[in-house]
Amino acid sequence: MQATVAASLISALLDYLQTQGLKRSTLLQQAGLDSAALALPQRSIEAVHYERLLAAGIAHLHNPLLGLEFGTTAQPERWGRLGFLLRHSATLGEALSYQARFAHLVNSIGEGRFVERSDDVAIEWHSADVVMPAVIEEAFAAWLCFARWASGRNESPQCVEFSHRAQGDPAIYREFFQCDVRFSCTTSQLCFDPGLLELPLHGADAQLTAYVSAEFDQKARRAPSLETLRQLQAWLLATLCAPPPTLTDAAEALQINDRTLQHRLQTQNTTFRQSLDNARHTLALRLLADAGLSIGDISHRLGFSEQSAFQRAFKRWTGVTPLVWRRMRYQRTGLLNE
């Protein structure tokens, strides 16, 4: 699964870097981003663009502590809809529990797991892939800033541990976190007194949190089925041939059973047959762009038993036959002169 972050986080970083004197258009280019992709705050963007943006900022500003400094400017809006839920929680403990349950639905580059132990509680950083230190430092600074802002108290952790080396003067870390900060540890974590979980938050609204948490619960239930649908589409596009794959073939490839696959597709209001049809449509358009492939070649590649069956399906998808669509495309691109 590709790690992602919310467009709202990338937009916040772009805004911050602009305040540091950097040009937005240059940053977007170096991050491989189009400003239109950031128009919807809740949209998921591949995390590699976020890391590129951080790396560009660090390089231009000659500031290896950019992640930490960006984290200290955090506002709830940075986490989109999740930030709205956190700011209206009743206590810091409730906010942390929501963050642990739902953060992966907003930013999957890494997660803060809430761990209660005998003598303290901790937020541990976990990620499937190795991420740059600036990503972790931004997250830790943002979490602490949120806790201080939402509670109205300048509380501090008992200690902070990072699995990476210090990116700058360790005294800067200690000044912000106001506690012992250790580096090159086994894991990255914020450790604090369990009593802080009872801190009331000044924006508490039980009715709002009930409504928004129910919304996130629904998203969480749908998340596995959405990911399965994406995986199925990618697999179908890569494996379509004659004879066409079956639901059992797909379930085996995705390492789930037939019934689970059917149920997850049903949750997304679709079926295996519809998914196969969609994949054939997508691949047909790609293959028709290759002038070296005949209509018969494409029909076979898509797993149709007869060319006429492909032609009927294509006309259902587009309203025209494959040959007409190909000729229309060539005319539009100037590849064919009539």
C-alpha cells in the first residue's frame, strides 16, 4: 500500500516555507506536485511528495531542523477533518485515542500508537517504510503543540526518544520539549505522565465529537474494502488475458477468500464482474493508442472469446466501435490526415 498524507498537510508546509522566503511555484516543481492536486484538503497525496517538499525546504534554508520547527507551528487544520475531531474532544486522553484509531485514514506515512504502561503512557512512532527524520520530528512537535494549545497548559513529556541521530544542536530539542531528549534509540516515542490524560480541552463538544467520530468509524469500516478494490483493479490491469481471470483467481492473488472479496466489493457497491468490465475498458483505451496492435490483438489481450464481443462491449462503454474511436483519437492528435 502506497503511503499517503492529506493535501492539507502539504498545503500547510507550503505556506510555512513561503513565510521563510521560498517561492511556492519552485517548491511545487521540486516536489513533483501540481497546485490543483491540493485543492481538496482531504485528498490523499503520495507521501513521497511531502518528503520531497521537506527535503527541498531543508536544502534551500540550510536548516536540518526544519521538520521540528514546522511542527511547532501546528494547528488542528493541518490534520483536516481529524483535527476538527481532536480539537473538540473532552480530554487529552480522548483526543489521543481518536488520533490512534483514525490517523491512518488521514496520513498513512506513519502512525502514533498510544501505549499505556505501568509507570507512564507513550505515543510510539510506527511506519511501514523508513522515513526521513524531519517527518518524525514534525509529527512529535505537532502532537505536543496540539496538546498544549488544546489544554491551555504548557505541559511537557517525561522524555522524548528518537531512533535517528540529532539533526542539529540537542539543546534546541530540549528547549522545545522541555524534557530529556535522547537519540539513536530503539524506537521513537513521547513518554508522559498518565495524569495528563485527564487534562480537559477547552474546545470540548460531546455532540460534535460523537457525530464526527461516527463518520470516521464508517470510513474505517470501508477502508479495507476500498484498498481491496484498488488492489483488484491493479491486478486485473496487469493480468488480463485469455481466458479472463475468475473471482477465485483474484481472491488467491489478493490472499483473501472468495467470500471476503465478494463482501468487500459489495461494500464498495460493485461486483467482480463490474470490476473486470472496468479494467477491460481502461486497458482497451490504453491498447488502442498503440497503432501496432490490431483490434483482434486487443480483443484477445482483454480476454474476449470473440472480436465481436469486444466490439459490442466497447460500443457500450464509449458509444462507438474500437476502430472509430482509434480513428477519432488519431484525428485529435494530428496523427492522421484525412
